Amino acid sequence: MIRARAILFDLDGVLVDSREAIACVWRDWATRRGLDPEPFLRVAQGRRISETLRLAAPHLDITTETKALDALEEVETRGLRPAPGAAELLRLLPRKRWGIVTSGSRPVATLRLRAAAIAPPDVFVTAADVLRGKPAPDGYLTAAASLGAPRPSVS
């Protein structure tokens, strides 16, 4: 038997297979702007939109394009699928022991959870809840603290 004070899940690629939806959004957005979507797709998975834009196209207006991409992601459901067994696993876990940390916005993450028939957890850390997105540990540290887990010591 495994005992844990807190279990933290990423959303995309762990609880929900959103690869196709993410690719659709980036391709649609890039096509509308006459851009090649491939540089964005290479770095988008697991990152906040603004960070993807800074990496792949720092010359763009990051604020304006982030808003445009967020609006597209908030309604995109093509290809969203639950990860096999994810909903069943979460139903077995005590609700006060697990949470989700995602690089997406709360509306996007909520849409994806709904598509996967997963209720949003009590501890739900999204892009706007932290100063630094993944791979920085901020989201996971915030969620772990919310679940009562001790802060890890750094040596």
C-alpha cells in the first residue's frame, strides 16, 4: 500500500489527452497570422502560452497574442480525451489528498476536465496562480502547501 499526504497531477498528458486540441489551436492561430505553427508546437506542451510565445516568437506582442490564444483554447474541444483510467483513479482517492497543477488557464483547464468527465478538485493551481510556470516548481509547491504537505528542504 502506498501512503501519501498529497498527490499532485498535471492535467494535460496525465489526466486528459489534449495533444490534438493544443495542436489545433496553435495551427489555427498561426495560419490566421501567416506563421509556421511548427516552432510553437515544438515547445507548447506543458508551458504557459506566454512562455511559448517568448520562446518561439519574442517579436510578437505577447500580451495580445496570449489573449487571442487563450480565447481559442477556452472553446477548443477537438481531440480532447480522458487519459485511460484517470477518472476512475481520482474517484478512489480522498478528495483532500490530491490536486491538479497545470500551465493552462482556469477556463481552459476546466473545459478539459469537463471533457474528460473529471470534476475540478479543491486544490487546482493554474497559470494565473503562480509567478513562474513549469518547469519552475512554483505550482507544485503551492498545491502541496494547500494540501498540507511540508515544504521540501533544499540542501
